[in-house]
Amino acid sequence: MRYANNMVHKIANSERGMTFIQALIILALIAIIAVLTVPKLREEMYVRQADSDVAEIAEACEKYWKREGQYCTDFNQLIAKGYLEEIPPNPWGGRYLLKPEGYKVGIPQDDEKVPEKYRLGGIAEISKVYKEGASLW
């Protein structure tokens, strides 16, 4: 009987809650997960913002063409005529590029702040063609 009481007492004591070590292990796991996911989330946020910026600039280029009868050749024309207030820096702190010969807005290849895959010519380039019927290639 005494043995059974000791076993019940041990089981009851062991189920009271987490030990300090268990809590530290859980906190360490949470920290590791956060360290692994935060950079990925930040990059996704940057890509979404860059996509949005490029789409807004391309839309301004389309409006410029419809109202002015020609395509703009640089960002200053869009700002001077009021189609855009400013050209924002891209989320990585770099710049955007207007390529009139391809009717394309994107991130220049020489922008070292942006991962290479998102620059013009990259495997996941962030760009938008603003001329109706123009090709991406």
C-alpha cells in the first residue's frame, strides 16, 4: 500500500507543470523558428512592395501615353506632368529603372542592394511591361 501511495505521489508531483529546463528548451525552439522565418517574411514583404511600386509606375506610364500621345522616356516626365509625386526607392534601398526601349519598369541589373534574382534579367525579376502588346522578352 505504501508503494502505491508513493507512486501516486510521484505521478502527481511530476504533472504539476513544466520544469525550468523544459521552459528554456521551448523558448530556444521558438527563438530558432523566429530566426529562420523572419528573414523569409521580410523578403516576401519586400517583393510585394516592389511589385506594387512597379505596377504603380507602369500604370503612370500607361496614363502618360494615353494623355500625351507618346511614351515617357524617364521618370522626370512622369513627375513633371503630375502622373507621380515621386519615384520611391525600392524596398531594399535601391532604385527602379525605366527601360523605354522595352517599355519596361523594373529593378536595374547593377543594383547591388537587391538580390540578383529580382533584378532585370534575373530568374524572378520584378518588372512590368507598360505598353499594350509589348513582349516581356
